[in-house]
Amino acid sequence: MQQEAKAVTTSAGAGARLVSAGMSPPLAPPPTENAPVAPRGAADAAGSKLTITVLGSGTSTGVPMIGCHCPVCTSADPRDRRSRSSLAVHYDEHHILIDCSPELRLQALAAKLDRVDAVVFTHAHADHIFGLDDLRRYNSILGGPLPIHASPETLTALRRFFPHAFAKPAEERLFRPELEPHPIDGPFDLLGTLWRPLELPHGRGAVLGFRIGAFAYCTDCSDVPETALCQLQGLDVLILDALRPKPHPTHLCFSQALAIIERLKPRRAFFTHLSHDVFQAEAEANLPPHVRLCYDGLTLTPDVRSAADQ
């Protein structure tokens, strides 16, 4: 792993549209009557070392874009070459994939991601799911079905576009994905660690962000509503959608993302889902010191001691 440091896609395949629905941290608000209850037995990652690998940091077109010869698309800086956004989360010798970008195979080879124990999906846009067929290799490595976690709406979309991945195992062994679906309807225990889903707007659609201990990942969002802000206090590392400096209808722009970071005050923040409007070096020179840009291959180790018990 290397040193530490998407315009929205709507797929029209076969005419169908893919939709988915130290420092002392501030105290979290008291739970409301309808607040989701965390499952028993799940730890809030406070006792585990958490490592994050940014597999992809680019927008839905990737950078460089096909047929574009702009300064960013022809940049010699390897950080300006961005595959579609995806993440790997590592703890307790477990490896969890967030989203399956179209470049999943290449991302996994580059990051030496030799095993995946579960997959979590943010939403069902093409740039986040069209690498799903490559999960079959992880089925072979695991020797069985691969658990996936997603909202009910995203699971419905995945079943529609990849029905073979949800079919019952055939008598004759076939080399295809074999997925075990788990709907997300609140905080859930994933291999002994608590994951907290955050519903975020993505234009007129919705995506899920996730908090794991002192780390949070919020990609493909056009806002972070108050309910989510209350759950994002006391972070060590926040990875946040920030497509480009100029406003966009379905993604945060730089100024909007910076306003959210100013309110949440994580120790470190990173922009992701970056477009070809963004030079890595130039953008970072104009950002606050604690705010950087993701790049493919970036690894982070959030400090679990910064997480508040919530």
C-alpha cells in the first residue's frame, strides 16, 4: 500500500435507469424515540485497528475521460489518474469492499486486495456496481457465497441487473458471483464491528454513507442533512464527496464540502469522486492543511481514540 497522506451516472442499459434510493469530540444528541438501535455484540471499532484503502477516487467518467485532452486528463501526476470511486476497509484481518466500480479487477490487483469478506453498497448507479461480476473470484477464494449489504432499493436494482449472481447454486459448478444479500435498515454488525448507515441526498435520489468508529465515508451526495450531521461528530477521518470547485446539481462542490467540514471539524478530511476539473497539486495548495484530496491507492489509518461512544 502507498503512503498515507463522480458527475452522477445513470445507466440506460436496455433503457433502464439505475437508481437507489488529542481532541474531545462534541456530545451526540440524545437518542430520539425512533432512533435506530445498534445490534448487540458489535463493537464501535474502538478496539480494532482500522485501515482504509482508496481503490478509486474519480467521478463516473473516470479521469482521464475518453476523448478528452485537457490539462488534467493529460497530466503527468499519477494522482490525477482516477478510477471510479470505491473503498476497502480492513480490520481484524477482515477486508470489506465498499462498492464495485467498473475497474474493480484492476483496483484489486493494484492494492493487492487478495480477499474480500463482504461488500457494502452505497447505491446502485453504474459507476458503483458494474464491477460486480468480478466478485466471482472472491467467491472462489472464500469457497462459498459472499455477503453483501445494501439498502432494500439497491438490492432490488442489483437483483434486476445481475440476476445470475442471486440464483441458487447450480449442480454443475459455474464461475459466476454467488451473493448472500443482507438489507440495511439501521446500524448493523459486520464481522464484529458496528457500521452506522447515513441516508444522504444525491440530487433527487438517495445514497448511504457509513460511519465506522472514528471514520466516515460519504460519497455521491449533494448535501449532508442535519440527521446525518448529528451522527458525524467526533471524527478522526472523513472522506466526503466534492466533485469540483463549480456547483453541481447532484454532488457537493468544494465550497459546500468545506462548509460541512468546518461544521463537523474532523481531524482530517479528504475529498473524493473528483472530476477532470481538479488538479491534485493545485487544489491541495488552496485547501486548509487538514483537508486533502483522495487519490487511487491512498491508505489511511484513522485514530480510533478520537471516536465518541454514541
